[in-house]
Amino acid sequence: MRRGTAKGGGSGGAKRGLQTIFEAEIATEVETLISPEAVEALDFEALETSVRRRALELAARAVEQRLNSDHTDHVGAAAPCDCGQTARYAGRRAKRFETVLGAMRLERAYYDCPNCKTGFCPRDRGLGLEGRSLSPAVTRMVGTVGALVSFQEGSELLSELSGIEVGAKQVERTAEALGREIAQHERQVVESANSSEIPETLYLGVDGTGVPMRRCELTGRPGKQPDGSAKTREVKLCTLWSAEARDDEDRPVRDRGSVSYSAAIETAATQDVDSTVAPFWQRVEREAKRRGFDRARRQVFLGDGALWIWNLADELFPRATQIVDLFHAMEHLSEVARAIYGASSDLATAWARQRYDELEAGDLDALLGVLRTHQTSCEEARKAAAYFQRNQHRMRYHRFRAKGLCTSTGVVEAGCKVVVGHRLKRAGMHWSLNGANAILALRCARLSGRFEMFWNSTHRCRHTA
């Protein structure tokens, strides 16, 4: 009993001694930088930068020394390997790791498996360092900058704001690896929303936007270039949100913090003979389940009128109210007006304005009648007539408004810019399929407020296991 008490007292004394030494080192650093007569001419930025750097260096050395002096990671002459066989102790191996405190050189017990020809360090697994040279905290930082800015900008931000030196290529590799983990987690972990958290009305919208790809990713793919080739591949985006709030004119307004995103370059095409639905349809199903869309009292599915969108809505959410985005519908009418009267004609403006009024008032019979009078002489009018005829039941805007429903996919359009455009469509960028999907997964997780949940349920649990 006495030995236990003495041991505890000794440990506490060692900790207090380390703290005292650390505080003394920092105090000495400050005294060195600030002489009594130099306070007036003090460069405070230089002072705080220098003291911060020195404090981190001291902390890094203290942690490094503490870990290197602890050999409890040596579990004996042999240790079980993941392959099922026994690995042999092969001494202590040193490796440099980048941490938020600075670089550390850690010595760990190393075990070598003659069966699978690989080696491992038990301590790396415990500390979340296995297979990497960045600490968990630095990995998390890299994930943040990789989701928000280019890899080069991310490297520069890490250096400038935290003093951590991670090259652009390593930012790329680490962010994409993290994104692939998130993508796998998104496919495998689908927790349904609590009924109490589901708003009365939920909106779901889908859209697509092209992303510039590397040439090797476009071989044989048809596109819109003069020679029929492609320069981009389409990212398909699923967006969910609520709009219970109202503006001064009693129009629905998106609820703050209610938007979630899920996106990838994947197909939405499905054949009648397919035994499973297309990957993007599965993505939409997962996101809808997470948000409780299928259990909301009112379900609204918004789209731009593309046939694949309504096929998806009919198949997955037959109870949902389908609405063609009002502004897409208006753009079709503007194109017809320009085709009939010319792009800069006052007649075109007046004609389009009258069609807008008919559309918003729900007078689709009048609108279709006018379009049909022009369809024999104007190809755009013929296409528009077919479009409005096909989507009549999705364009009853006066009825939708009377029910207090959104009639625009502005949230989805903004999502294409925020999720995809601002990060993946910048000048000079050309993506691999795997790289683009990894960063899309990472970005969607952060913008949807799910990165913390992913990190806590995977990395943190893994590191403390």
C-alpha cells in the first residue's frame, strides 16, 4: 500500500517538476526577448511569434522524450500479426512525425512478420500514426484546408497560420485519402433521422455540373467539343433542406443550417433489366433516409425538367410533390422569345414577360396555345411546347405557392457553385475520377456539418481503441 502511495506521489512530483521546468524555460525566453529598456520599442508580433514557436518546440521535446523513454509498447519477443501469424520483435525503430507541436522523432518497438513480409509498430496504432507521417491533429487540419482551397494554398495556409510544414503533394495525398474514408463511411453508415427532428416539409433537389478532368479520364467519352470529345465529366449533386421560415411577403425561406449535400461523379442511368438501381439513385436514397425525407409529412422534389430526374423521383419518392424549377421554365420561354424576335428586341422582352405572367398565374393552356402557333416555324417553340406539355402538373406554381411551397431550386443551383465550382472548377484544375470524388466527399461532409461526426466515429475511436 505504501509502495502504491509512494509511486503515485513520485509520478505527481515528476509531472510538477516537468511543468516547473517548462514554465521556467518560457519565462527565460520572454526575459531574453524583452529587456527592461526595450519595452517601448517592442515588436509585439515578433515577440508573440517567437515565444509561441519556442513554447511549441519545448512541448514537442517534452512529449518526444516522454514517449521515447516509455518502452511499454514492447509486448514481448512476439506479437500477433493481422495476417493471423506471429511477428517477431526486431528492435526499436525511429521515425519522424509532423505534429501540431512541430516535428518529433519517435522510437517505437517494431515487429516483423516473416509470413506476410510486413512490419508494424503497436504504438503507432495506439497513437493513430500507423502508415502515416502526420499526427491525427495535423491530418485533421490538412482535411480542412484540402476541402476548402487548392492543395498548394492549403500547404501555404498551414505554414503561415500554424507553422506546420506540409508540402502541397502531401496535402493532396492526405486530403484525398481522408475523402475516400468519408466516401466509404457515407456508403456504409446511414443513420435515420429522429422523427422529432424531421420538419413538416422537406425539399430534395438534384442537379449536375461538369468538372474538368484529366485527358486519360475522358478517353472514348462523347462531349460538347467541336470534334465530339469531352473535357469534363458531370458531378451529380443531391441537396436537401427545409424552409419553414417566411420572409416579409410570407414566402418560404431556407432555414439556416438545414442544407445537406451529397455528390459524386457517378451514373444515374439504369436499365429495365438491371437488378439494382444506379449508384446516384442509391446516393439519393441514403441522403433522404438520413434526413427523414421519406417520413416528412410533405415531400417536395425539385428539378430542372430533365427526364432522368423525374424517373428518379417517380421510382424513389412516389408520394412527393414534383416541381419544375420556375426559373428554368422561364429560361425556356426567354430562348423562344429570342428565337422569334431577336436577342435584343423589345418585342422579345414583351412577349417573354407575357408568357411569364401566364406561367405564374397557372394559365398553361394559354401559354401552350401561343407556343403552338410558332412551333411550325420555330424549332425552339416546338421544343418548348413539348417541354411545357410534358411537365404541366409540375408547373402549377400558383397552387404550390398557395400551399406555401418553394418553387425554385436556388438552393441546388447555389450548391453546385459552393460544393463543386468553388473548389473543383478553378483555373488550371484537371481531376482524376478518384481524386475528384474524394474531395467531393470531404467537402460535402464539411459543408453538411458531418465532418465532426465522421471523425469522432472513425479516427478518434480507432486511436483510443
